[in-house]
Amino acid sequence: QLIRGPGTPQASIASISAASESEIRELARLPLEELKALARAAADRVHGNKVLLRGLIEVTNHCAMDCLYCGIRRSNTRAVRYRLSHEELAATIAAGRRAGFMTFVLQGGEDPALAGDGLLRLAETARTAAGPEAAITLSFGIRSRRQYEELKAAGADRYLMRFETADPELHRYLRNGLSLEQRLKALEDVRAAGLQLGSGFMTGLPGETGETLINNVLLAQRLGMEMGGVGPFIPHPETPLRDAAGGDLERAVRATALLRLALPACHIPATTAAGTIHPEGREQMLEAGANVLMPNITPVVHKKHYLLYPGKICIDESGFQCVGCLSVRVMGRGLRLSWERGDALPVVT
Ligand code: 5AD
Ligand code: FES
């Protein structure tokens, strides 16, 4: 029996054991529906039927990196670049607070303008606008240990940085020379700075195998990450991977379910990328144990320019409209939206 413990939602987390490596390998061979049911049951026991809401704000699409898969890579000269002003950011967060959001996820490329103390100033603006109660999550790639510490001191609570793939060779190739080791070192620095740690990976990357998927889940577990995002790779026409096959939904949903069973306490979003490749992609991820949704509250004028991949959903809606849409979508699955902060739970491995 993989899942132990009383059946009450939010039961003692310690009573739910994480799947071991051999169990993960076994689970990976299950038919999709069986795997999803196990993962959803684990999510129900730890997280109940709540789906945590986070307001996503895409702060800048300038990026010094040149990842082969990414639509805002430096070499994509067709990307229309933007950067929110401090005033726009503050106004977006204030509107988010009025709507009820208690977590704001600020995401951006590795924008040279945010080097030095640029990101620090942004974190301070965010903290002021959000007030002392709401959580601030940042996602701006690799920084120094010292910078993570300063961000934490400025009021950031959490940091997200996917490792993208656990395959070192594939990582180096797709990230244009950046090693997996460098990425993992940065994740260690995030943790050492006392920030809640989020990471994750893409599924269906070119050159990926079934073993890669298992290794992604095992690496996520080793990291003990408290938040974990999984999304299918979607080829962008203005990148070197334009002709690659994208990831399919089943693989992304399987990965989500395995991640849930490997890390029962982890906050796992039903991702926009999943919703982009299939109209019910996010619902499928919720059924596979995801417990977070991240409506995109970036000002609508900028939203369409943050295109990591083509076809992104909810481009013309404000994130506040999405909340209504999402509440209907989760209700159909016996779930309900929650405005709680949703801090990291102690991770049991
Ligand atoms: N398809 C799907 N996901 C992508 N990301 C970047 N480019 C793509 C793409 N083409 C993901 C990466 C990154 C996150 C913000 O978006 O995993 O960490
Ligand atoms: Fe954005 Fe449905 S979630 S429109």
C-alpha cells in the first residue's frame, strides 16, 4: 500500500509516506487512470479538495539567456520586449489584493536591467504593494547566494526555478551550455537563503526518454522542493526547436501524478502549458493530484508578449476573469478554489 494514514483531509502529513524509487518505477507502469486516482487520493489526504490560487505577474520578457526551447530567448529578435514599471507592478499587485489574492508570483527572464540591485528594488516594491500578509514569490533565474539572501531580507518568501530536465547532457544542450550542476547549485543557494523552494521540469523535450521522466521525478524528490511545476514542452516557431515534436498531455499528466506520489506535500500547479495543448489539460492535472492554479494577472497589454511558447491561453482575459472561469472548472471536479496563502508544508521524503 503506497498511501497510508487516516482519510481525513489535512491529516497529519507525516502519516502519508512518499513513494520510494522502486515504488515510483512501479507506479510509472500503471495505466493512466489508475495512476491518476492514486495521486488524487494522496492530494486529497494532504491538501483536501482545495485548489490554491496564486496571481502570476509576468514582469519582464527581456532575457540574457538563449535556451533553445524558449520564445523569449535572447536570439529571438522578433519578440516584442517589455518590462513593467514599478508603478504598473504596484498597481497590479494592489488590484490583486483587492480581488483576494494572497500570493503573487513575479516571473521574468534573466533581464540585464534587473542585475545588480534591480530585482531587489522590484521585490521591495512588491512587498510594499502586497502589504505584510501576502506572500511574494520570485522567479527570475540564477542569481548569487548573496542576492537570494538580500531578496529574502527585502520580503520575498519563495523562489521558483525549474531544473527543466534531470538529464545533464540534454540540459547543457537545451540551455545553450549552462550545466545542470550550475542550476542545482543555484537551487541550493535559494534554499540556503531561507526561501521556500520551487522547481520542476518540462515533459516531452526532444531527446527525452521514459527514464528521463523517472529521473526528473527522483531529482524533484531529492531536492525536497516545496512547490513543483510540470508542463509539456511546446515548440515555438522562432526558436531552433521549431520543428521538434511537442510534449503530449498524457506524459505531462503522468509526470504530475508521479510527482504528487513522490512529494505528497508539494504544492503542484495545474499549468498553463497543459491548458494550452488541451482544453481540459489543467483539469487533467488536478485529477492527477495538482493543487494550485495560477491565473495570469499581468496587465492585458503586455500579456501577449510573454510568449515562451505559442498558443498560450487566457491572453485576452484579465486574470480576474479567469478566476470565475476556474471556479466553474474546479467545481466540476469536486474541488474548490482557496484564497489562502498556501505556504510550504513540511516535505516528507
Ligand atoms: N514550452 C513549454 N514550456 C516552456 N518553458 C519555457 N519555454 C517553454 C516552451 N517552449 C517553461 C520552462 C520555464 C518556464 C517558466 O516555462 O520550464 O522554466
Ligand atoms: Fe482564463 Fe478560463 S482560465 S479564461
